[in-house]
Amino acid sequence: MAKYTAGDIASARAHLSEMLHKGDTVYAMCHHVSRSGMSRHVALYIIHEGCLLNISHWAALVMGWPLTKSGRSALRVSGAGMDMGFHTVYSLASYLFQDGDKPGDGYALQHENM
């Protein structure tokens, strides 16, 4: 888990909550797969006010996941054997739409791979 300040996390959550609502579509793009196939660089995008917007940085802050060290703004996602774009969007929805300490509805956001 990456280490972020509480202020950064709260700011990112507020920013994403303002832009994302239940039923919205989040687009996932896999930029890189490790040689072992056990991790990926996944960028998340939404269409906001007619423009394609990369929300990976805010998503990383909200979920506590690390960003890639490359020039792209993408999340470093570990794991294999499933649709990692879906996993990332499901996890984001679970963090964004949680009710107190209970996990949120992971299916609150739609997912599309690009």
C-alpha cells in the first residue's frame, strides 16, 4: 500500500465523488503487463464535460494503491487470472460508495476496457 496523507485522500475522495455517480462508466486501459504477468499498469478514464479525463491519480489516493513510476499516470495493479480493469473499477466503486466502515457497492460503476 502506498502512503498518502489524510488530507490528500479526503481531497481526492471529494473530487471523485463530485465527478462520479452511481451508474457512470469508468474506462480502464492496460498500458503494461509485467514479464511474469503478475502485475499491470492500469489507467482509469471518465468522460467529464465532453473530455476524456484520466482519474488514475485520484483513484490511487482514494484506494491507497501505488502509481506507476513511468511517465504515465496509471495504477500499479497486482494479480492475474481475471479482468484486472474490472477489478480496479470494482475496487474504486467499493471505496467511493462505502457506507461508514462497510464496503460499498462495487457494482455501482460501469466498466469498459479500452
